[in-house]
Amino acid sequence: MARQLFIVLMSPNGWRILHFDGANCLALRTFDRSEEARSAVHAWWQRYPQAQVSFLSNLPDEQYHVEVLPDVPGFAGQPLLKRKLAAWPFSNGLHAACKLDCVQAQRRESRFLFTALPDPRLFEWILQLQARSVRIQGVYTHALAMLYCLPQATQRYRHTLCLDFEQQQLRVSYLQQQRLFFSRLLPLPEDSFATPAACAAHVLQALHQIRMTLFHQQWVDDQEDMQLVCFGQWPAIWQKLKQTLTEGYVWVIVSDADIAQTSTVQPMPQGVTGLEWATIQWLLQRKPLPNLLTEAMLLPESIRRLKRTIHWTGAVMASMMFIAAGMDWQITQNTHRQLQSVKRQQALWQSATIYPIPSTALPQLRAVTQAVRALTVAARWPDRALTMMQHAMMGQSDWQITALEWQVSAQAGQDQLNMPKASAYKETLIVTYAALGPSAQRADAWQQLLVRLRNLPDIAQLEVLTSSASASGEMRAGNTSDMRLPSQQPVIKLYLRAIDPVGDG
């Protein structure tokens, strides 16, 4: 972003140009409106090719017009606004359209403020400057920028008249709910400055004319109070006006010293008013303001910003690609080192001496293997069987477990080396029940319990036995048929599905 900035203050008496480097004011020079002065200004600006130029207008030929259009939401309202703006007689040169608000009458309507600066010489000169690669930031008006410089205490009134009193001219701006509706620069005759009373009389006459204009536009009512915000170092004139306008007005006087105290750049240069200095602060901070440049005039600066954005985006993408390439290179190096380490380990294993197991050591190795298998079997606890029985007995109130015996066995085969080979473990569970409820309910509950146990995924087989006190030899030997009338202490034997020791280990 360019640090060099030229701000041109345009007034009827001439031009004042301030040169800024960042927030530092380097120079303030005054020029007239002649062609020779423009040549001198251009020669000055050529010494700073990257500088930007902003124009701040305070001229009597500025035009402000409020246009009411049907409220069309979205982009569909843009063609209607452009047609209305093209029909406005002052839209051929520097102009802008700002939306004020929406009003509800017979239909919902939007109010726009059309602003124009019909100065053909300025319009042509800006085109010439852009042709010579001078960077034009924008053309702004003193009245539109005044909105953003008002104190916070002045923003609670609906109707506000801002009086900016300078030498031989008075800028009167009407604000409704902090939006500009009207502005006019009134020249004052030279004899009005003979005494403060004479000057106050001319200002009072101008205020009455402005108030009548606002009344005929139906923007104000005679019964409503209006706030008067006075800028400038004219305490004697403001005092005379306050003595005359005692009813219907609320006075707020903002001096140049008050504005200078709130300024972020100190000190305020000589030859600049407080309101101008407040507007300059807004421009230095690059805050948005209504810009009167046409779309064609704004295009070069937009292209320059787009190029700068593309440049920085490309730089960021290139940096990210370099970072990604560096990370990939580091990952490749780590993988290469791991591969070399694996190759070295493999070479060591291949070069190691292989010692065959003698046949005399096989019995001792078989004994060690059997001991390990015995430890493995001993380490297995009946967690699975207990968890299964806990889920099966949930909600069962007619039968209660009185005894539970868990058994596990494993059969070991032999592999090709005549060594013990692990086989699947076989778990059995012998459960003894005791009856609690009535006999009718007990028989149904017993059948439901058997069905629930058979449906468990871990049960491979179920045998129904009887207790040792009442069972016959046939029943003790095992019978898989259901007991329709179970004894008081029935016994069942559950065979759990085998578990692969390799997968379970």
C-alpha cells in the first residue's frame, strides 16, 4: 500500500494540497485554479510515482438531490437505479448515488441521495492524470464526509443542521437521522463581516430560507426541535445567533480545538479548518467514503489492487508448496534411513550362525512347552461364562442359581516335528438352580430360561440334568430333552463354543 498521499482541498478561492507520508504531514502548498498551477502540481506529483491523490471538494456548484424509487431487493434494483441516475442532468461527470433509507407509504420505497460535481475541467484533468499514470484514489465532498466527523453527542436528534462558517461563505447541511439529505454552500457579501451583528443577520436570513425549503419538502415540521451544530472559530457570531434563535433549536458548538484534541495525528497544520482536518483523518485511515469517480476512473486502481492480491496469493501458494516439498523430502529421508536399518538387520540375521536342535533336547523342550500350556490354561478365568450367565438371569425371579461349576479342557495334538500343538479350549458350565415362585409360574419360567440359554451365541450345546438327590441314573447320565415339570433343584450342563488359543491369546 502506498504511503505517499496527496489530498487536494478544493474551494472557490483555490486549491490547498497537503502531502502526507503515512500519517506525517510533510507540506501544505496553495495553488490557484489556472492551467499553470495545474502544470506545477503535476510536476510536483511526478516526483512521487507511487503516491495516491484524493480530492476533497467544497464548491458551490455541488449538486444534491433526493430521489424516491420503488424498493426492489437484490440486484434487480440496480438497472432501475442506473436508469434514474442517467436521467439526472448532472450525471454526466463526477457523481455518486447513496441509499438513505426505506419509507412505507402506499408502497415500500427507497430513498437515494444523488450527488454530483459538475466541473468539466476537473473531469478532464483527472482523465489526463490517469493517462499519465497518476494514481487517483477518489473524489469526495465536504458535505458527505461531514457525516463521519460529528461528535457522538450530536447523533441522538432526528433533524440536524450543520453550519460550517468560513471566510465569506457558509456551508449548510441538513441531516435526518444521521443521513445527508441536503447541502448548500452560500456565499456571504463582503459587507457582512463589518460587525458580528451584521454577519449574524446574514446567517440568520440564510437559515430561514433553508428551513422554509425543508418545510416545503415535508422533511421537517414546525413543531419539531432542530439541532444546530456549528463548526469554526466564530464565537461572537454564534453568540449573536443564539440570542436570536432561542426556540426550536438545540445548539452544539464544535471548535477547531475540540476536533484537534480527538485527532490521531498531531499537530493540525496551519491553514486547515477543524472539520477539514477531521475529514483528512478519515482519508488517512483508508475508511470508505462516497466516491464521485466513475466506474471507468475506478477501474485502473481496482486492477492494481487485483494484481497486488494475485501477487500476494501467488507468494503464499509458492511458500506453501516449498513447505510441502520440504516436508516430503524429510519424510523420504526418514523412510530411506528406516529402509537402510532394516537392510542392516536382515544382513545380520542372514549372517548369523544357525544352531540345529539336537534330538536329545526334544524331551526337555516338550516339557517346557507343556508347562507353558498348563500356565496358559491356568491363567484363563471364567469371565466369559459368568458374564453370559449374568445376562441370561436378568429379570428372572422364579429360579435362582445355587451352585455353579466351571470346567476347562484342552487336547493337544502333534505337529510335523512331533511337538505339542495347541488346540481349541473346551469350556463347560454346570449350573444348579433352586425354585422360588409358584409351581405354575415356575414351569413357564423354566422353559423361557432354557430357550434364552439356547439362543445365546456362546452356547454350543445344553443338557438338562436333575439334582443328585432326586435324579435317576438315566438322567444323571445326561438327557437333552426338556423337563416339563422340573424338580426343586434342576441341573443343566452348558457346553460353550470353543475359542482358538492363537486368536484369543
